[in-house]
Amino acid sequence: MSAGASATGLRGCPRTAVRARAVRLLLLATLASVAAIPAAARGADGAPSAVPEFVLDQTRGTVGSFGGFGGQLNQNLYAKISGPPPRLDTVEAKVVALDPQLVRIFFNNSAWTNADRLSSFEKTVRLANRAGADINVTWQGSTFEFAMNNMDRFAAELAGLLEDGAIPGLWVTLFNEPNTTQRTLPQYEQVYRLLDRELRARGMRDRVRFMGGDLIRSTTGDPQIDWFRYMARNMGDLLDAWSVHVYWDFWEPDKIDDRLLHEVRAIYDVIPEAQRRPLYITEFGVRGIGTFEGEANFEPGFWPDGTPMSATNAAAFQQAWFNIRSTQLGFSGTVKWDLYPAKYDAGTQDHSALGPAADGWPERPVYRVLQLMTLATEPRGGSIVEMVRSTGADRSKLLTAYISPARDITILGLDRDGGDISTTSNAAVSYSVGGLPPNSFFRLFVWNGDGTGTNVDKGFLTTSPDGTVAFSVPLDSVFALTNAPIMELPR
């Protein structure tokens, strides 16, 4: 067990009182509505087949303690460099309503010479804590010499965030995408060891978990495999997890598997099991076309019709695809880049789940599908288990299952063909799922079920006596089938 492992589970966040009330209300609502459930909702929407396409197998786990889905919070939200933007109470409320399970926030060392930015960083961390997220603070970057001369200051800043007890613990990562720099691996280790000593001296090391990596597919630095091997062999006593970043162009969604399966997992699987650490994705996103009608735009570009890529259903669908695939491949959590628009530095970008402040921070389609996934996988800390595919099941269908600590079951799924179309499709895709509790109620929520990029509550379905249920959803939608006590899912 690594040095910070005792901090595992620092945030339990089951929200016991709220959950108990929700269970009671859900039971009453279910009993009151049973008589009114139409036949289609009882699973007659194509009667369950004798052999379901997918079967839940709770004995075959892929992630033992799932950290969840979340996103990056720009640390300059409250700073002058970002305006600060108007209606901050609105964006705060929407961050909290998203219920992100894992949040990443940069610490830029310029904050030490700019009190306004330091204050904004600290307010952003507090916002993430109010949202109930596990928080990763990432030292954004510096020279090796600067880092060695200032780890004591960074340790003091981290200790200051933790000292009043409101934040139970933190993840900390040193250096963003370090395999794109000239920093050597021994130098990388040396900075981590210095921060480890400084946190121990302040009595805070047991409340901080170290994450290493933040690696990309780099052609300028050492190959990823060298970094993974070094972290495994030399930093096992320091690191509690490893992380990578993944981006792709919307017309090449196959890069999702290229990167996650054929690169990262292929490397991970050849590392001796005892040396491995849980894998996280601390940045991901989808890019569009760089120019439209001859006009260049900032990242992530456009959909072919000129719509900003981040505002499209297509971007939301592919990012849901990415999240589901990552759980199937054993990744312990994902962080979308990013949740709201604000200014990082001199450049401009808008990968955000929320639209511009000037427009009232509108919820984009990716915000809604991410909200579906976070709310359906509470309380966090449960297990991702396998959905066993039958011989005849369509290979384009991706399903994953989450078993919460309360033993609630949520199945998330989609058909990858929905990511290859340019317009809304009303074509129905049927699913049949087995291995569920027999004669039980499950609720079906569908993102983009009506083509608007929002969430639709399809009501209750009942499983058959052999624990099977069948249903249909549109091709370009994402579904959550769950018996978790969700009273109402925001549209």
C-alpha cells in the first residue's frame, strides 16, 4: 500500500438523510403509479428474449472503487483575468447541481504574485467542495528548479485548504503533461519526494493522495511506457494513482479505443500487478473543425454546419461514449475538460459543458448527459461490473454497470453508431438486459430521447420473473436504467 493510501475514501458523500427521504418518497411514488404503468413500460416493448443481449454479472468487476465522473474547474473563475464574469451565483448553482464526483483544479504559481488569482483559486476549491466532489489540485507547471525551491510554499497552501476540516482530503498531481517537457524522470520523482516531506512536516500527508502522470501521446518527450515503468518501479511508495489525457477529432472516434485500449491499457497490462496503481483520466474532450467558411476559431472548433463543437449533441454523445468505454476498460474515474468557460491565460478556448456567462451560463448537451451519469452513479465508491455480451449481441452497443455501496444497480448504455450520424435520428434501437432482480422496478432515463439534448424520464419498467427487461431508445441517445432512488432528473 502506498504512502497516502490511508486517505482512500476521504469523501463518502452518501448524503444519508437526503437519500433516506428519497427512498421513502420513491417507494410511495412507485406504489401509487404501478397501476398506471403502460404495458410498454413493463417490458412489453418487444418482450424479453429467452437469451438477453447483455447479462449483468456482479462477480466480474472491472473497477473496485469507482471514483466517478466529473470535470475541470477553471481556477480563475473569480479573478480579474476572467472578468470576473457576471452571475457567478448562477454558475455556482449549476456546478453544484451537476454533482461532479471528481474535480480537477490547476494551481498556477503566478497566484503567489497575484493576490486576486490566489483568492480565486481558493474560492474555486471551496466551490468544488460544496459540490461534493473529490478534488484534485494539479501544480500546473514550472521549471524543476522553481518547483524544488517552492514545494514548501505549495505544501503550506495545501495545508491551509485542509486545516479547518471542511475539505476532508485532496488529490494532488505535480506537473501537467510532464512527458511533453525536458524534465527528467528522476527530477519528477525528486519533486514529489520533497512535497511528501513538506506535507509530513505539517501533519497533512495522511489527508493527501498523490496522483502521477497526466500523460499524453507525446512525440517530444520520453514515451509513455517509460513514464509508467518509472512510476511503477521507483515511485510506488508515493503514488496512489496514475493519470492520462485523451482528446480526439469528432470524425475519428476510433481514437477512443486506440488511446485507452491499445495504448494505455496495453502498457498497464504488462506492468507487474503488484506495481500497478488505479488509472484515471484527468482531461478528455472532442475537437471539431478548426475553421468555418475560412474563419479560424479557438478550440475546440466547429461542427460542419458552423455550430461551436462544444454546443452539439454529437460532442455530448461521443463524450458519453468515452466515459462508458473507460469504465469497461477499468479506469477509476474521468475528468472532462472543462465545466465552464473562464480565462486560463492569454489564449482562448471553450470546451465547456456550460455556455458563456453573457448568455446566462446555458446548459449544453454535454452538461445534461454528464448530469445523467453522475446522478445515476451515486453514492460513489461502488463497483463497475461487467455486462456480459451474448453471442448475437450487436457489437456497436456499449453497456456498463455500476453497483453502488447501497447495492443499487445502474446500467449506462448507448449504440456507437449514434456517434457517426450528423442529424438527429429517430431510429429505435432495442436492448434486452438480464441478470437483474426478478419482478423489480427499474426506471429508464434517456439523454436526447426527444432530440433536444436534454434528459427524458421514460418512467418505470418491471423485470420479468427471470430478471430480464427489454426496451428501446433512439439511436443517438444515452440511457440510464436504474433502481437508485432518483426522485427527478433535471432535463
